[in-house]
Amino acid sequence: MTRHACNNITGHDILMPNLDFEEKVISMHDKYICEVVDNKQLAAEIYSITIKNKGLTSKASPGQFVHIKCGNERLLRRPISISSIAGDTMNIVFEIKGEGTRFLSQCRAGASLDILGPLGNGFNIPDGRIIVVGGGIGVPPLLQVAQSAKGNATAILGFRNKDRVILTEDYEKVCEDVIVTTDDGSAGLNGSVTAPLERLLTSGEYSAVLTCGPRAMLRAVAQLCISKGVLCQVSLEEKMGCGVGACLVCACATSINSKKDMSRVCVDGPVFNATDVIW
């Protein structure tokens, strides 16, 4: 993906937002007006919205995200990962965390959304059999990965409890196998995603692990893959301000080619090789 220079936007623009900042962001990235096709609740505070715009969907790849304007009174957009794409429609799944995502949860079919995207660097899906490991709201961004693997993916999906389980039927349509874990054992296997992951990796049949979820889970998955000598790509979940690399709110510590630095999750990621992240 082409990265755009952000030198004319400073951190001060984020701390003291104004309409000029919004105009600068829009000028550097593709903006689309998308129609809301469907909006449904998947679990408590978790919603799935389907939007339609052929221009946007034709450019998106697994692991990227979109930046959505949530009403005229909120200057900063909300970054939401792409869950899946079908033709000219795109599905996004999110959890209500504040007024912006609450606004999105109330959008109905026929409404229009102002969207920048697709943004960020996504997953590089290797040949061979892969494992996708999702935790909580990190489950939706991996669905398009599983779809792109064309039957060569096994999914391990971790949730807090049975009431938080989402999208399993969608994964079952495209995966070799779907393993569900819950922290309290109320659905699927009792415990974390690492136990079934270790069992699968021991078989030596998988070329890579692609994962998204809470940082503690990502660290555990990454360390397990590194110990087994298996390629691991992680999609980091970080709070974002501008979403285009200007504000540095989402910076994380990395070591790439032995050079330590602060990488911006929004433009340098959100997907990184696990060995590049300083955990």
C-alpha cells in the first residue's frame, strides 16, 4: 500500500483538533460515502454492520481497517477492522466503547457513512495450511484471512464466556476446523487459546499462525510460535487518534532488522511479524 507523507500534520493538530486537520487527512487518503445495508447485534455491546461501496471493497485486503466518521459533532474518526468482503459489500464488527461506536451501533439500513480507507498493512497469507488465532473482538479481523486461505485454515477462537462467542458459523463455512475456547469453560474448551495451538503446532503440519486479539494473548501466541520455529504474524490492537500516522498515539516498540524504533500501528501495521515486536 502506498504510504502518504504526513509531515504537514503535527501532534498539535491532534491535541487541538480542527476542521483543517480533517481536511488534511481526507486529502491524503481515499474517501467513500458508503451505504449501510444491514446492522445487527451479535452479542452484548457487539454489532455487525454491512456497508456497500464497490470502490472501497475492491481495494481492501485481509487485515486492513477503515476510518469512519461518527456524526458531525465528533472530529476524530473511529478505526474499525475489516471483517469480511463479498463483492461490493464489506462487513465490520465492533464493540461499543464510547459515543462514536455507539453512534455506529444505531445506524440503520439506508444510512450513509463517511469512510476513509482501506488503511494500514494487512496480513501476508502464505501458502500451505495456516492457523488463525483470534481473541474476543480480535476474532472478526481474521475472518477474511480464513476466507482467503481457501480451505487451508484452522481457526482457534477464544472468548470470555459463551455469551461472547461470535462468528463461529461464518468460520465453520471456510475453515478445516474451528476450535472454540472460553475462559470459564461455558463453551468449547476450558482455558486459553495456547493449549490447542501448541497441540496443532506440535504436528508440524502448519506453515504459519496469524493472530489478532488482546496484547497478552498475542504475546503468548507469539512466544509459542517462536519456540516452535513457526512464522507468526500479529495484528496489534492499539488506540488510534488520526489513523494515518500523524499523531503517534498508536506507537509501539519494535526491533526490525536489529534496529529498535517506535512503529506506528496505523501505517506500519497493524500487522507485524511477531519477531519484530518488543513485547
